[in-house]
Amino acid sequence: MADFAEILRSVGEFRRFQKLLLVALCFPNLLLPFLFASVLFVQSDPDRHCHTDWILRVAPNLTGEERLNLTVPRDPGGSLSRCLMFVPVDRDLDSIREYGLNETVQCQDGWEYDRSVYQATIVTDFNLVCDKANLVQVAQAVLMAGILLGCLLFGPLAESFGRKRTTQIPLVLIFIFTVTSGLSPNYYFYLASQFMAGLGYGGFRLNCILLATEWIGAKNRSLGSCVSQMFAAFGQAILAGVVFLIRDWRVAQWAMAAPMAMVVLYIWFIPESARWLLDRGRTKEVKQLILKVAAVNKRTVPESLLEKIMVNKSVEKGGIGALFGSPVLRRRFLVITLAWFSLNLSYFCVTLNVGNFGLDIFLTQTAFGLTEVPAHLLCIWLLEVLGRKRSLMSTLLTGSSLCILILAVPRSNAVAVTILATSGRFFMNWAGSICNVYIHELFPTSCRQTASGLGSIAIRVAGLLSPLLNLASVYHWSAPTVVFSGITLASGALVSLLPETRRTELPDSTDEAEGRRNGFTVKSGSALILDKPGRIETTKL
């Protein structure tokens, strides 16, 4: 049976086909941040007052100021009440002016909102104010729950149904339910649409990186993850500019859906992962696909190699059973998942605590997106220079140390605290890109996406726990920093237990992942070379 690394070298490890596939799979990440427009760009407590046009039936010539003074009570600070109005009465204007109105009630006919920042948000369209104000957080939680379930669902499904289908179907879900979100007639329809769109988001972000990675050679494999992350970072910056120009959450949803329609059309033409097909024993399909890829890359595949591909291959049992059935894989999974969880817990806690930079929300969002780009660019370089293990250890330990240093700086020194917090966030983001590459290289094809899917859940759990951890500051302001920095330091140290995978081929079986091939054990840092039948050589990487 031909080794897939040999096949990939024959057709080209990173030529025209791989570059086109990478761009096709990364481009949607430029659009996906728009999914968060409705819950990110939300003024949850906008200036407003009750709609009180009832008095115009009594006195149609009243000015706006007079109408509000007569019909809306004032709070103790002298401002117009945001949630109360005077009970409408059947009296003439002179009587109302002379005796006034005293009995108040919750707004009965809706609100009039200040539109100076946004033309429309889910708050203003669905009146998520006063006793319904907490529903904004519910909307955010529902979206995150959808993403969490998408990771849990489409990760294992990729092992059974392939990388192609579990990349295509999530994009269709995103497109359909982004459109329906913008058309939502009520809050509950909106929640259902957001949940389904989140389901697609989690599935696509998980599988697009793997599909690209499995077609790229060892030397350029890190591009599959880092370029995808970089497109998402640019998407965050573009999102801020688009919303700044539009200022309407419904139109922002449709602004994403328009180019996404093009993606949904071309995504059906992307190829399946030949590595997955080979693992499933579908060798005839692999041969046809290899010939097509070779034609795109203008390479010729030796006939002898095609004959090797046609040899039948037994299908290895994969999924969760293979992942946890092997002590080696189980240990690797727990270590890399703890690292993924801890860095995201630190990232979200720091992000929520950076404070007010003195910038408006649009400029802040643009800055957040653009500052992530250098992290992903540096990641491509660092992974090849230092390797996966040392890169992940150094970024985790450096990032957590910077966060701990915050405790040594006087809280009154806002500049120093902000610099340390932002620098720590930068290294955590950097470590996240490394994890995306590393987790694909640690596990065999039969359970690679299961490991990635279950590991991605750690990201979502960290996002849900970070606000709760920040609440610990009521006991002591340093408590959240001590907890998330301590966990990240510990996870950084545990990464030393993982093997180095730089410039090694992706393992196709559990034996290969554990370092055993044909009864021989391969040490970390060495590569197995099958020179001739019966002759095996091991060389240092």
C-alpha cells in the first residue's frame, strides 16, 4: 500500500491545487465574524423613553418636548424615565396642565429610541429593555451554545462522513439562517436562527482547517491553520467598518449573506480529503482524485504508485473509541485540551478586563482584529523554526507570566496594566494558532477530527466560564488573574509531555501516531524511511 506522504510528494505538496483549496476554504472565515454583528454591536441600554403619542389626540400641536414633559415622569436625577410613563387619561389639555398626571405604568405602546449610534439593533427591534434587558445576554449565550454543539456534532461526523460534507453542510446552515436572522419577525425566531447559524459556524471553523491541512505537505502544513485564523482576524476589522457604515443589524446580516451565497455555490466543488478516503479503504476514489490533483499541479504520477494505491486497505476503527482506547493518544488529548482550554480562559478573561481604551466600539473592534494578524504571521515562522512543542510552551509560559506581572503593577498605573494585559492576550492568541496546527498532527486520520472537535469544545467552555471567573474579583481583585494564569502556567509545563511533530508526516493509523510502524518503534524527532523492501532506516529530523 502506498504511503500518503509518498503520494503527496508525487502530485505536489504545496502547489497550485493546494493554494486554490486553501484560499477557497479560508475565504468564508473573512465573512463569519458578521454572524456576531447582532450580539456584538448592541447598545444594550440605549437612550429611550416611552412612546406617548396618545396625548396628540388631545392636543395635536404639542412640541416633542412639551409632550414628554407632560407624559413621561423623571427619575431622581432629573432625566426622563426609560421604563415608565404616566397612565393615559381622557381629559383636555388644560386639565392635564393644571392638575398634571400622577399615576405611572410600564411603557404600553413601545419606546422611542435614540438612533444616533445605531439605526436598529436587536434591542430596539425586539424591545429588549427594562424587564427584558437580560435577554441580550440570553441571545449571546444561545449563539455560543450553537457553536459549542456544532463543534461537538460535526467533529465526530467528519470521521464517518468525511471532511468534505462536514465542511459544506455547515456553510449552507450559516447562509440560510443568517438570512432568516435578518428576517426575524420576533425575538424567539431570531434565537432559533442564531442557534442554527452558530451550529454551522462551529462545524465549518472546525473542519475547514483539517481539510486544508490533510492536503498540504509537512513543510507548509501550518499554513492551513494560520492563514485561516488570519482571514478571521481581517474579517473582524472589516466587520467594524461595515457596521460603522450600515448601523443596522439586519442589513449587516444580509451583507454577510450576499457573498456567502457565492461561497455556498463553489464549496460543492471542493474535493474530499484523499487521506480520509484512503483510511476508509476507498482506494478507487483516491486514484481518480490523485490524477485530478496531479493534472491541476501539472505533475505526472508514476504508474507504479497508482498500482500501489489500488491495493485494498483494511479500515481502522476510529472515533472516540480509538482516541481514548490508546493510553498514548489519551494522554496527548488531555494535555493539548488543557492547553487549549487554559489559553482561551486567559484570552477571554483578559479581553473582558482590558477596560476602556477611550475609543469607540468601532475603532476598538478594528484594533482587536488587526492586532491578531501579527500573531498568526509570526506563528507560521515560529512553528518551522522552534517546532510545535517549544512554540506552544514558550507562548503559554510567556503569556501567563505577563498576566501574572499585572499583579505586581499598581492598579492606578493604567498604562502599564493595559500594556501587560494586551501583550498577554497577544501571546494567548498566538498559542491558539499553534494548538490548531498541533492537534491535527498528534492524532491519526481515524480519530483526528474527533480529537479536534472535542478539543474545540474546551474553547467554548472557556468562553462561557470566563465571565463567571471574573466575578471572583468581588472577593479580591487579583483572584481571576491568579486562577487563569496559574492554570495556563501548569498547562504550558505539561506540554513538555507531547512529542515534536515538526516536518513529520500526518499519521494515518494509531500505530503511526504512537511511533510504531511495521513492528518498529520510532522515537520523537526521527522519521521512518522505507528505502527498499526489507530495509528500514531511521533518520534525525
